[in-house]
Amino acid sequence: MITLTESYIDALAPNDSAVKNGRGLVKKRSFVQLYKSEDGTLLFGECKGSGSSNYQCSADFIDPDKPVLRCSCPSRQFPCKHGLGLLYAYAGNETFEIVPIPEDILSKREKAEKREEQKAQKAVEGADAKPKKVNKSALKKKIAAQLEGLDLLDKVVESLVRSGLGTIDKKSVKVIDGHVKQLGNYYLPGAQTALRRFAQLLAEAGDDREAVYTEAMEQLTVLHALIKKGRATLTARLETPDMKPDHETTIEEWLGHAWQLSELKECGLVSENADLVQLSFQSYDDAARQEFVDLGYWLDLGAGDIHKTLHYRPYKAAKHIREEDSFFEVAKVKELYRYPGDLNRRVRWESLSSRPLQDADYAAIAACARRSYADTVKLVKNQLKNPLADKRPVLLMHVAAAAQTADGTYAIADEHGQYLTLGDAPGNAQRTTHLLPYLEPELLVNSAMLVMFHHGLDSGQLLAQPLSVIGQSRITRLLY
């Protein structure tokens, strides 16, 4: 028998409107027939619609990790509100009559099984087959264009450094914007984004550019590192076209490589049967990327690592792409794919099932929290030394105690008396530190806290922004 929760069904929905409409069908008693198979792997029924005949909808859980929802309605949305409503009805304990599985569903299952067998056979044949030949001529042209783009970027950066940030005015920012557009012709999306971020930083500062000089210099350091590392990588690939992508660092993504799941698997960047708990989630507008970003931080209960999921919605296509949302259950993932990276690797999966959080899960979360602040600070500082690494790593820390100083600053302490000062990351639109006084005091004693580290460039101090607090068998999210 399948177990469904509303949180899991919400995650299947293409948007909030589909969730609302699906729930509405159940409230309006729009389902005139509700059935389920004896083994509980199939739900199906009839739902009143705008047409003269009822819509036939079904949810097939023959593979629990990849449910197949079908409906006879003309909606282009998938899954449609009728399929979601069917699931909400089941989760809401509506009465489902037990009947035999319809012949058309059995036929579709048989066809699907054959497709999977053929797919598996092709995968085996593909593994035994010779590797695909690289189009060396096309690859050389692309690499030559990328190197040309890095040369252009190098000249721009050198000009900015020689002239000094103090000479940059509105006219200069427009010139930089022109170079940003130029980089679009050189297959260097990472470099284009980094230069656009630099230009926007100065443009948004207006006449008070001195206030962002430190951040601007940090961004120039990123650009310089990208030019140096990018040239070395591309030159090596030009000499050896068959060279495999670098799966140890993030340079390939900076140079525009879109990792395929098959590549990650070939590099050994996949683990099986992972249980993940989302500890924090936020959506934000990344103007430099010209995309909306849905960012989730997840704890791998088995490995103890904090991973992140990134879902990009380009401005031009945002209305056609489903926005991700918070997830409040344990995500059970058969195959977890990890991207090359640092402390917080990006992860992906093709399918998942879920279950509610249990007391044992909260105990596992607490056990994964880092207890030595001194060791953690060294780890974070080592990552911050790399200009191309994520400058805001997120880690789960054990909190022995918390205190507020006379000036209102918060700090958390470990069992050895080492302190971490809490403070909001600059540029983060969502602030959280000011919410700490509203938490029950006992939540900040012998608990766990998910924090985002960031380096105060002007003060030289390492600060941590609280994202969530885990204690007393609950997760209190400060950032949604």
C-alpha cells in the first residue's frame, strides 16, 4: 500500500495554482468515483469537469519512486489538477472502492516495462560500445573562441586595475556593460555573469561607490582567477581534445560546461539510497545571471554532508518553469548525483519518495552537527582562500549555548568555549539574525544551527548568518 502526504503531493504540482485547484476539487466533492487496486499500487477515478462527460484520471505507483499520473482532460499542465486532486483525496482518507486494475492500465504498464527493458539494454550496449568520437574540429573552434573571450576579459580587467576604481563613472559602467554583451559571443557564461555582477555592483552603488570598493576588488580577484585557471584548462584541452572534464573543481561550470547525469555517474559522483532533509530554502532574483534562483540546503542523514539544490528560471522563460518550494519531509533518493564542488556540492536526482520526519531523524540531524568551532573555522577559511570557491559555505553547527552582548550582537558557543559571532551576510535580501530574540531560549541550548559563513571584508571577521535551528524534535526555519 502506498503512503501519501500532502507535502509530497505539493512537490509534484507544477505551481501553486495547481495545488489550490487540486485541493479545491476534493472540497467541492467533484470526484464522483474513487477506486484503488487491491495491491494499492493504482488509484483512479472520475472527476466532474467543464465538459459533458467526466474526466478519467489515474495515478500509477507500480514504481513508487516514479508515479505516473494520467488524465483525459485537455489541460497542458502536468500533472493536472484532476490528478493532484485524486492524490489529495487519498491523502485525506476519502473512501476508495477496491476494484480490479483496468485492462488499459495493464496494457500501458506492459508497454512501459518493455520500454524500460529496451532502455536498460541500450545502456548495456552503450557501455560495451566504443566511446563517441569527439568532433575535434568543432571543439577546437569553440576553445579558440573561449580563449579569445578570456583575452578580451583580461584586457578589461587590466584596464580597470590600471585606471583604478576611483576613475569609474556612469560612462565607464556602460562601457563595461558593452563588454558583458560581447562575452556572450565566446561561450563563457560564467565569465559573462562575473563581469555583469561587477558592473551591477558599481551601478547600484550610484555616487557612493567607495562603499562597495572592497566587494568590487573581490569580484576583480574572481575574474583574474577565472582568466588564469580558464586559460590553463582550455589550453590543455586544445592540446588533448579527448581529455575528460575536470570533475574535482568547479572550473568546468565556470567555462560553461553543463554536466549530464551520465557524466557524473561515470566520474563516480553518485551515491545510492540517500535520505535527505531540507533545512533551509529561499528563492531570489539573481540579476547577474538574469535568472530567478530556487536554493535549498539539504542534510544527507547518512553521510552528514550539507548539499544544495539549485533550480534556475531564466527571466525570459520563468513563467513557463515551475518554481521550487520548501520541502518538509525526508526525501528518499535512490540515486543522488553530486556536482564537482567544495563544501556544499550541488546535487540532483531523477525521482524521490518521501516519509514524515521521525524522532530518529532529529537525533541523526543533531549527531551530524559540527562540535568544534575551531576546526570548522579552519575548514571554512581554507575554502575562502580559493577565489573561485563559494564564498558563503553553509554548515550545521552544534550550539552548546548562545549569548547576546551589550551592543546587541549574538554569538553561539561550542562545548570548548569557542565562539562564533552571528551576523547577516551583506547583499542577502533576507535577514535573519534579528529573529533570534523571538525564539524560545531553550532552542539555543544544546541544539543545532544551520549557518551561512561569510567574511567581513572590511572588518576581517568571520561571521555566520543563522538559517535554521534544530532542537526539541522540530526544525525552526529562519529563512524561507
